[in-house]
Amino acid sequence: MTTDTPARLLQLLSLLQTPREWPGGELSERLGVSRRTVRRDIDRLRELGYPVQATKGSDGGYRLVAGKAMPPLVLDDEEAVAIAVGLRAGAGHAVEGVDEASVRALAKLEQVLPSRLRHRVSTLQAATTPLTSGDGATIAPETLTVIASSVAGRERLRFAYRSGDGTPSRRQAEPYRLVSTGRRWYLVAYDLDRADWRTFRVDRVTEPLSTGVRFTPRELPTGNAAEYLRQSMYRRQETYDFEVTFDAPAAFVAARLPNWLGAPEPIDEHSCRLRSSAGDSVEWLAVRIALVDCEFTVHRPPELIGYIRELGERLTRATGGTEGFGTVIG
């Protein structure tokens, strides 16, 4: 029997968060209290903002339904470990779609995990070999969580950084946002030593430390972290314009390409055109276009046209077939 009211409420909440309806008698038996106490505890949960729905009947049932706000969750050990492992896997390898919100969730979860569960998470993560892009740009999840916590708390960040040519340095910055491009994580921050905005590849960051010194966020030149990163990357790299027509609706294509490549323009309800610029490799862009999974026509640039033609011929030879890989112009 659970006599401690807070502990009993947490146990009741844990049961209700299982997607099923719980008869009042079963809850009474599980908690070791009277049905009257169960009803009183249900009222307490409702006062705390948990949308508990009651159904009429001989036994009466209770279930947790979707509400207007997200109340705190209660997880058992296995659930907490499963969520932490999943978030760490995604965060550590820049899976497309796993954004800063996921990293903040990981930071909050790992902060309250008991040491025994943190050890289980680390053990499972170490025993897992992910299928990555092969460029070696992996990130320690702890690095991301420290940075995300500093962003959320508006606290200055210190870290060691290695530039593209291997030059080491120590940085002190006001972290603004984390941005994922699908393959890598970047930190957009105001570099205090250089008195200017900078972007940092997170896989090159080590020893991150939140200093506890609060700051008021400065106004970003572009007003948008993703756009600032895009412009920063283009300033550092040789970029090229490209144009591709897809034989599929714009919404279908947009859902299969990274947002930062731009939005495809509808031609009609069955086709669309994408005009944009890229600073990534031609090889990477060719594969991304092919993965849209529809017929397409490449109009420019010549480098992309040539690589897709070569890749198509190579794939055709590999399968012993004669059909083309895609259509190229030029």
C-alpha cells in the first residue's frame, strides 16, 4: 500500500500514461487504496493540469487524453533508457529532422536520470554501431547537450575548437542557435574574442563549458540562424547554381529534400522546378536528387549534369541493364 500521497500520485500518473482505460477497481487494487481515494487523487491530477477523462459505468474507468498543454511525463526505467538512447543516437550523428528541440529534450532527460540509468544508456550507446555518411563527423552527445543547455539558458560558453586546417584555439562565445543540415551540426554564436558572429562545426568542438554568466541575445544580422549559416557556408565555399525539374508535385519533392536547399516551385499539379544554390559536393547533391524517387531532369550546372550522367551509366553497368538513371540536359 502506498501511503505517501506524492508518491501515490506519481504511480497513478504512470499508470494513466499507458494508452488504455483503467477501471477504478483496478486502480484501487494497484495502488492499495480505496476507490474514494482514487477519485480524490484523480481530482488532484486534474487540478495540476492533467486531462483525465472518466467514463460512466458499473466500475467507472479513467484514461489520460490529449489536452491543450504538455504536462510532465512520468517514465519508468526502461522507457527512460529507450528514449535517451534514441535521442543520443540521433543527436550524435546529425540525423536529418533531429533538431535543437530534440537535443534540449536529451539535456533535460540526462540531467535527471539516476546514475544507474545513465550507465545503462552509455553502455547501450557504446555497443551500437550506426550507419553514418562515412565522413567521420560524429559528435559526442554530451557536447550537444551542454551547448543546447547554454543556448536555452542564455549562458556564455567556453570551448576548444579545431579549424578546418587543424589549427586549435580556445573560444568564448554567446551561443545563439544550433542548426542541423542533415549531415552535420553547427553552432551559430557571437564570438566575444573576435567581436563578431561566427559559425562552428560542432564535431570540431571539444571541452564545452557553460560558464553560468548570463547574457542578453544580440540581434543576428539575418534574423534567422539557418539563413545565417547558409550565407556563411557560401562565403567560405565555392558555390554553384543548379536547376532541376521533377515529375512530381512540389509537396512530394519538398518532403524529400533538406529545407535549406530551398522550396520547389510548382509547374502544375504533377511537376515542379527547383532553382537554388549549393556549396556541398556535386556528388552529394546528385544522390539527394536521385533519392527524391521520381523522374527528374537536370538543367544546370554542367558539373552536376556530367556527374549524374556518369553515375547513371555506372549504375546501369552494375545491374547489367540498359535503362537510364535520369535525364540530363547539355
